Amino acid sequence: MIEANKSEFEDFQKLHDRYVLSPDKNQTEYNKYGEKILVIIREWENKLCSQSEKGGYGVFTSNLADKFWGEVRKHYPKIDSVGLIVSKSPSSLFNIKKIKLS
């Protein structure tokens, strides 16, 4: 997967490293480029899992997919952060009014 899409994954590695250092600053760019990478990853996951289902090993397909994503997360620990929307005002989300007891 990485060999076939070497330039895309090299660019994503650089962006991923920048994102780890400052997530707020790089979130929008990370989401945009991360979508392209996720398409590639899911395509290869589908290739891998569909072959095992055709071979009569459908029972093991979910475990295989989990192992595949585990390997992806070893190289890109923040891959699950693709698509996150960062809210600028977190205080407006959780506003609790105080009650006065006399």
C-alpha cells in the first residue's frame, strides 16, 4: 500500500508529524489531506478482506481488518483524528447555571 502510493504517504507523514506537534494549527489541512489517505487505506483494506472472504475465511475477516488498522495506527497514531472538527468556544458547550440555596 505504501509502496504503491509512496509520494502521498511521504507527504502525509510530514503532515502527521506537524499535526502531532500542534493539532489546533494543522487540523483543517490534516482533515483535507487525511481524507485522501483514508480512501487509499480503505481501498487496500477492502482488497485484503475481500480476498479472505472469497477464500472461505469470512469468519476471520474482522480480525484481519482489526490487525490491518492496528498496523496503520502503529505508523500513524493520530489517523483517527482525521475529520475532527475543533470548536473554538468550548465554554459555550457546557454552561451550568448556579443555583442559590437560601
